[in-house]
Amino acid sequence: MPAANNNSHAGHTVVTVIPRLLTIEEAAEILKLHKDTVKKMCLAGKIASIRVTPTTARISAIALAQYIDDMTRPATQTKPPGPVLAIRAATAADAPKRPRGRPRKAAIAA
């Protein structure tokens, strides 16, 4: 259970919830991945992590749950291609075809 800190401000109770922090190894075990894969995912920004020391990181249980939720989203809810992809697809189809391979040498008239 997360630790809670109860403070009173002007008659209101403020509750601060501290999420559980998982080690890279614990997160890897949950995801059924190698710990090095999880480290790379954290460095790439795919999973939010907290740097505890220069060589140690932790992943909040909330961030891991969010990553799992994003990965298990049905295909119908994926984002449509952005405008850049749509423009590239349209211009690629309209572009003139270039000849492939090496240009042939002109025949020498004898």
C-alpha cells in the first residue's frame, strides 16, 4: 500500500500518495523481458523512469501500468498517420518514375 501524507489546508485534507517504485529487474519480470531490454526502453523514453543514482533507475508502478495499457490498446484505437506521413504518401504516388539501374551507353555509330 502506498504511503500517504495527510495535511490540512483551510479545512481541506490533502492526501499525497507516493507510488511504489520498481527496480528494473522487477519491471522486467512483470513484462517477461530481459532487464537490458527494459533499460533500453527507459533510455528511449518508452517507459518513464526515475534516476535514483547515476547508475540506478526506478520505474513507478503507475508508469509501468500506463505502458502496459498503451501496448494492449486495440488496433482500432491507434492514432491515424500524422499529416507528414499523409503528405509523403501523396507526393510519392505523384512523383515521376525514375529509370532504375545504370544508364545504357549510347550505341557508337560505325
